[in-house]
Amino acid sequence: DSQNYYTEIKREISYWKCLALCRMAKPNEHSDFWTEVNNIEGADNKFLKGFFYRNLGNYKRAESFYNEALEIYPSMQRAKREMVTVLLWQGNYEKAFQLAKDNYEFDSENTYHIHAYFRCIAKKAWLNNDDIQIMEELMQAVKNSYSDKKEELWTAMNLEYAAYAKREPVNKILKMISEAEKLYPDSLDIKRAANEYKLKQEIISKEKFEKELVRWFKNGFEV
């Protein structure tokens, strides 16, 4: 019955090819992506363009395309999750927090929504007792989940919990970071939590942090 399935199969191949091209792209090598993305219509087209610009580090442009995707398909969870990321990158913590909270409340069993909501709470300038309690509940929710990445995500969350909720000494957090990186050397979430803390402590520069995060995103960010 290939006639009935061919169009959808071709579209799926184009979609995954676009994701791969986004991760491989260099500033002057975009023609293949723009040719391929024209094979896809609707919200997915806008989402892929947003993903393209997010990988280039153009978060404002990425946000614009994610908004267009959500106008077409308001419940598109991939776009909502990506939107939280680009908002955090731009320092728009209040908007990121509200969106992450909405995503979590819509699907409280989605491990990535749990983690994104946790990250937004951790970004608050000051955490009150209610915030800390929610963080603990979110950590437990990840630990109880069926996700293959639950231990890795919990480890990243535990770093942020120790750093921002418990306010442990710097030397203790750095030791935790070292142990976590040995356990999960390829984890973007561990690297991101570790380097956000190091940036806050002025252990690394903002320029180095941003350069490294862009590289890690391209090497395998979950979508």
C-alpha cells in the first residue's frame, strides 16, 4: 500500500533531515536546510526554522518562529519546550517560568516539562520555602518517572538544588559537578547546570559559557 504512505514517509524523512542539518550547519552553509524545509508545511515548518535559528544562537529569531508555530498549533509541546529554552537564553525568566509552569500543569508526567519547570524555579533571585518544596516534589517526580534519562536529569537537578536551594559551599558544589560529569560525560543537562553555576560564581566567562552551550546543543539536544 505504498501509494497511501509514501507522502507521509517522505515528509518524515525531510523532517529528520532538517533537524540533522540544523545541528551541522555553519554560518555560510544553509542552502540544504532551506531547500529541505520547503518540503514541510504548517507548524512543523515554523518549528524547524525556529530550531535552525536557536542552533545558530539567534534566540530572538528562534522565538519568533516558535510563536508562529504555536499560532498554527497552540498545543505543540515541542515548540513550547523549546520556547522555554530560548526565553531562558534571553534572560526572560518571568515569561519562561510561566510557560514552563503551564507546560508542566498541562502534562505533569512529561519528564522534560518537569525538568524545565524546575530550572525556571532555580533561576529565581531568591527561593522561598514554597519554591524549595516544589523543587523537591519535581525532583521526586523525575526519580519516579519511566524516562530512560531520569537518573541523569535528577543528577542535574540535584546540582541546582544543592547550589540554589541549600546554598552549599562552592567547593562542595564543584566536587558534585566533577562527580556528575564523570557519571554522565556526554550529558548536556549536567554541563548546562554545571556551567551556569560556574558562570554565576565567575569561574568561567560568559563568552566561553555561550560558545560551549551552542556546541553542546548542536551535538544532540533532545527535541
